[in-house]
Amino acid sequence: MNYVAVFYYEENGRIHVRFPSLIKAGFPASTGGNNKREALAAAKDVLAIVRDISEQDKKPLPNELKLEEVNVNRGFEDLAELLRIEIEYVVL
């Protein structure tokens, strides 16, 4: 399982992670951590949960977006100022 994740780095050090294609398909696919290691581990947990939901509900997983198709709009504006955004594949 391999999906594009968007990592949003805030001034306060927190990192939020979203999987745009999974969210668009209706899966609960956002998480975060206090550093990159925590955020990546949490992102892999989300992929495992989404895989389980897909199997239990017999809901197909969406096709993955290409990197150039990813919308980096985080969809929640009540967070701290962003320092940077990274886009990368997360593999389970």
C-alpha cells in the first residue's frame, strides 16, 4: 500500500499529515506527530486502519494521485502558521 501524504510543518514543531486521495474517497486519513518520526509512524498507522476499513466495509481504495495532482490545501485553517509543506509517498 503506497499513498501520497502531505506533511504540514507548523512553527510550534507539530506536523500534520493528510492523505488527499483517501480523504477525497471518504476515509479517515489524517494524523500528526510532534516530529517527523512520530508523524510518519502515525501515517503508517492510518494506512493500516484505512486498509482494514476497506476490507471490512468492502469499500474499494482509490487510485493514488500523481505527485503533481496533489492539492496541498490542508482543509483546516485554525492551526499555527506553516513553516513548510512536504509531499512524499508513505508505504505500508
